Amino acid sequence: MSLEPLPRRELESAEARLVVERERGARARRLLDDPLFKEAMRALRDRAVEAFREASPSDDKALLLAKLRYLVAEDFLDQLMHHLSTGELAVT
């Protein structure tokens, strides 16, 4: 296995991607730390849980909708956390 240096163009491209990932990570951090964002996300989760609590056990549609609302909020946060992690890795 040869460990030859990357050609200049590939190296510059890789460096540019790192810069982009660092910036995306920083933006994700600012968003996740923003009190208004935290409040909005907490409200989304709380509403999804409340919808679940209020749904009749026999109301499959309402239960499914409540679960989907909760999962969308969680997936959104997971995606932001991914950008944050990727950005932190790009710094090192």
C-alpha cells in the first residue's frame, strides 16, 4: 500500500470541505444553544407527548400521528447533532 501525498487539487478540495463542515458545525452549535430554538423544540416535543396522552387507546390514527410528530422532532435534532459532530471532527 502506497502512502503518496494527495495531488494538490484533491488536497485543496479536502481542505475546502473541512472549512465548510467546521462552519456548518458552528452554525449548528449556535442554533442548538439558542434559547428560542430550545423553547420551540421543547414545545414540539411536549405537544407530541400531549397528543399521545390525549389519544384514545383505540384511535390508531391519532396515536400514529403523535408518534410521527415526536419522531420528526427527534430526527431534526439528530440531524443538527450530526452537523455539530461533523464540524467538531473537522476542527481536529
